[in-house]
Amino acid sequence: MARVLLWVVCVSVCYHVEVGLCSLNVPPPLPVLPVPSSSQVKWQQREMIMFIHFGINTFTNSERGTGKENPELFNPNGLDAIQWATVAKEAGFSLLILTAKHHDGFCLWPSAYTNQSVKSSLWKDGKGDVVKDLSEAVRAQGLDLGLYLSPWDRFEPFYGNELQYNEFYLGQLQELLTKYGAISEVWIDKFKKDNITMTYLFSKWVAIIKELQIHANVVSNAGPDVRWVGNENGTAGLTSWSTINGSSYPFDQGSKGYLNSGDPYGTDWIPPECDVSIRKGWFWHSDQKPKSLSQLLDIYYTSVGRNCVLLLNIPPNTTGLLSEEDAERVIEFSKAIKTIFSKDLAASASVTASSVRGETFSPSNVLNNDLWTYWAPKDFRSSKKSHWIELKVEEVVEFNVVRIQETIVLGQRVMEYGVYVSGVDEKKMMLVSNGTTIGYKKLHRLENPVKAIRVLLVIWKYKGNVPIISSFGLHFDPVYNASINKY
């Protein structure tokens, strides 16, 4: 009778019963704080976002307007936001961000707070609304909408009056965040007029944004949700932390280097977004051409491949359409990415590791794309020992891209690691790449293709008690291989 009672108790508290013995599951490791919010995780998984610079500058052939432009110049007779959204979807974007107002002060919606807007233009006899057209187009395609609203307004004469202008800016924010449905991202940069003292009440702006659009990520130098990467060429640092001290980092000041690399001891999860234009300029100019496929892939590896999201600008022309050559190039770019990463050459590999925390945290978890399944080694609290995980394939594979991902929902941990390979008859492992941070995704593009049967990831330094690896894969990039001597 006592044995029966013991068995019943064991079944009631255990996940497994093996040969009459109780075998408890090992719980997951504690997170390393800070960790991302659900909206930040969704943002990271987008990997690429489309930016649309469009406005009065498109018609004056300039990059930064003066604020003195005649609004009647804005007249995109063939504007088709459905075309923008269709190209975006075909190119794999899930979010489009529109420059609702740039530094010149011209508004792409009929703002009640200024006449410097589409309501004073010849387009649709002043009854048009670009923001509305785009909001309807993206939702028809199942995409999300984001908005950029420049704090610097070169048109408004009261710019420089702290109270009056901040109330004006908040009024325009409220228009944009209440009339066009759900907004997924709000982009605010730090630009100011050099010879005018102006204080932006940034914390008040953020409070209103969060009140009106609770799921929107706010992007600026200081976040609070996503930070600017510190340059406009789509390049994150080789060391790229998702954390900075955002609470003490000034919105309109600070070091670009700090934004570029992040802070391993940062108290706030504010990951970087890399903005860059498909052309030389942000606005469309007839004498410019889109970047080559090779250039765009370079940018992908230095942005998405370095723990960032790529914000790629594709500017409409004076007709109001994305130019055919830009549309073709960005779709070609998307197809190239799919070609490279749709096939994991390690998908059928056997996976071993230095240790395993428990059955739930098997090394084989790195072969799927589930952020919540991962390999975790045993916790050796007494020493910060290194850990390793190895892929072994049945036949030699040739690859030139190594992909490594951490389970960021439990924090960013890895601080130093190396990747080694060996062939069939080679007992010695050769170092082919090494790095500091990994984060959501780290892509190592090797200068020359490697043939190997074993690939080893060794993690030498990490935060917390153990490192956690969500995914470890091998890929072949035929574009880079074919053009390796060209750039």
C-alpha cells in the first residue's frame, strides 16, 4: 500500500515517470536583464522595414527643404500608394514608415495646425491625404504602418518658442496617431536649427504616443524602444549590444559610437535600427541610380547580420510611384536573401555539446527556428568555464555564411566566441571566424567558401550563468562568391 501511495505522489508532481522513479524536468535558466518587450521582439523578427521619403523635396530636387517652398509644387499626378504597398509585400517587408513631415514643415496630411500641407497643393485640388492613402493600402496588403514626424520645422515661425512649438508638435502627433488606425512605429530624430535655441519636450511626446498607440515602438537616439544606430549607411558595430543606458541618455545629444555598439551593462533594452537609402539620397532624384545587389547584400550582413533591423528607404518619384528600377532591385534583393537562407546546410546535422542543462534544452534545438527552443549547457556556478556546441554532417558541405542566434527573450549574453571547422580527415579544428556579440542574429560571411564536416561554436565569455543559443546554421551565398573580387 505504501508503494502505491508513493507512486501516486510521484506521478502528481513529476513530468516523467521512468521505471517507477520520479524524473523532474529541469527549469529554464533565469533571464539576464534587461529583456525585450513583446513589441520589441516582433520588431526584431521583422528584420527589414521599408522607409518612404516623399514630400516637397521630391519636387524641388533637394534633400533638405528650406521651409519657404510653395506648397503648390506638390503635385504627384499618378500617386499610387497601392503600388508602394504591393512592392513592399513582394519584397518581404511587413512594415512601411512614411515621412509624414520632413524638416521643411510640409505635411503629407491635411493638418489643422498649418497650411503648409497637401491641402494647399494642386494635388487632388487640395483634398488629398497621402497618409490616409498609404494607411489604407498597407492594410489591404496585410502590412503595418509607421510614421516619421520631424521635430525640426523650418516653416513654422514660432519654432524656438518652447511651449508654443512643443504644443504644436504634440497636436500634429495626436492627428497622426488618432486618424489612421494602428501605428506600429514612430520615428523621431534629433535635428534642430543651428542658430535657434530649442528644447524638445521629448518625454511628453513619448507619453502621448504610448497613450494613443500602446503597441507602437518609438525610435530616436534614446529610444525608448528602438535606437538609431548612429550612422546612415546601414552599418552596425562588430560589437552590437541591444542594451544601452537609455534612461540617462539625452535624446538630442550623445555619442554615435555608443549608439553603434551599445553597452554590455546597459540598463535598458533599446536595440539598434540601421537606416539607409537604396539611392545616394533620401529623396528621389532623376540623376541617381539604386545601389547594386552586391551593395545591398553588404548592408544586410552589416545590419540584420549584426543584431539590427534594416530600415531601407525607397523614395517615390515625382509621379508618385516607386521607380521601376528601384522596385526591381529591392525585389531582387529580397529573392537573393531567400535563396541564401531558405536552405540550411546543417539542417540534418547531428548536434553535440559540452553539456546539456536538461532534456528540454537539447543541442538539437538549434536546428529549428523557434525563438523559445534553445540549447543551454549545465550551470557551473563555481567557474565561468567555456561552452561549445558542434554540428556534424554526414557528407562534406560547402558554405560561406555562418548564422548564430541567441534566445533574446531571456536576454543577450554572449560576449566572446569563435567558430571552428574541420574536414573529413582533419582532426584539428581551424578557426574561421570569431566575434563578440551575437544577439538576435549574427551572420559571419567568410571571404572564401569552406568545405567541412564538423563546425564548432565555442563560447568563451558570456553574461549570466550560462549562454543560450537558439539557432546555429550554415548557408551558401552564391552572389558573394561570384563577386568576391569585385568589392
